[in-house]
Amino acid sequence: MKDTTTLRDLFTEELQDILHGERQLVKALPKMAKAATSPDLRDALQNHLAETEEHVARIEQAFDLLDESAKTKVCAGLQGIIEEGSNAIKEHDKGAALDAAIIAGGQRAEHYEIAVYGTLTAWAKALGHDDIAALLSDTLEEEKAADEKLTELAEAGINDAAQSSRGANAEDEGEDEGEEDEEREQAAGRGNGREMASAGASSRGRNRSTQGQKSNSKGRSQK
Ligand SMILES: [Fe+2]
Ligand SMILES: [Fe+2]
């Protein structure tokens, strides 16, 4: 069968997909902000909600410039990321550890969006739509800034707070002092292994990969 799909077809489909994704994020971000304990994290999520509403408006503008109606196509990728985030909010009590989980989920969404807008900006240029490329590139920069802001908040205290809140809980559980010391020693020994699965350590790993991802996206050809 002859493939008659054009780049322009793909571009429209991807715009429909990300329009659906951005609209889902407009609904999810207020829930994430409400679940956050850190006032700085709440502010960052609320600021990004305002930007996300603008992202929706820019895609609608792109459809206008293409002389097409702004239809949507289910964005299964962001839908899955949002669903995982909302499960984390349901499953964990409010506090620093949930804040670290909210950051982790938020960064997954930002990385997804960075990939999408990098591609779409390049495709808009290839199609000779510099006007649309400029719109999408503004969004791309805001997604990168949002990702960096989340890294900054994680590293400026939320990961550490999540780590110490876990320590406090472990101490509360120990009844006998001798037992507590023994438990601490064991915890120190187990720490390294267990740390790999903890929210704090995984966020550190994630933030490092965020930095790596950032430099990859800078070096990407689609920029
Ligand atoms: Fe966005
Ligand atoms: Fe975003």
C-alpha cells in the first residue's frame, strides 16, 4: 500500500494530540497545587497553570493560521502521566514526600511536552510556517523553564524534607531505645539499597537525568 501521509498530516495530528494533552493539564494542575504542601511548589504549579492556559490558546491560534478547526485527538501519553500523578495524590498523605512525588510527576509531563514542542517547532519550520514555529517555540521555552523550576524546588529543600519526614516516622515506630539504636544501625546498612527506591534518592537521580535531558534537547537536531 502506498503511503500518502504527508508531514502536514502528521503536524495536524500532533497538534490535535497536544491540544488534548494541554487541556488535560489545565484540569490536573489545580489538583496538584491543592495537594502540595510547600507554598513555593503551589505557586510554581499555579504559575504553570496560567502558562498552560496560554499553551492551549497558542495551539488554537496555530490551527487558525493553518485554516483548520481545532480538533483534539486523545493524548494517551499525557493521560497516562496525569493518571499516575493523580494516583500518587490519592495514595499518599499530604506532606514533603507527596510534594516530591508531585514534582516527579510534573517533570514527567514537562519532559513529554518538551519532546512534543521540540518536534512540532521543527516540523512547523520545515513546512514553512515560521509564524507557528515562533508560537510553539515560546511554549517550548516555558516548558523547559517549568521543568527547571521543579528541579530547583526539589533540590532546594523538598527532597531533603521528604527524606527527614521518613526518618521521623521510622523513629516514632521504635519503642525500646536499644531496639531503636539497632534499628538505626540496620537502617544505615540497608540505607544504600533502600535509598535507591526512596522518593528522595529517586528524585535526585531524576533531577540529574533532567539535567541530562536538558542538554540533550539543546543538542538535538530538532531545535
Ligand atoms: Fe504546556
Ligand atoms: Fe508544561
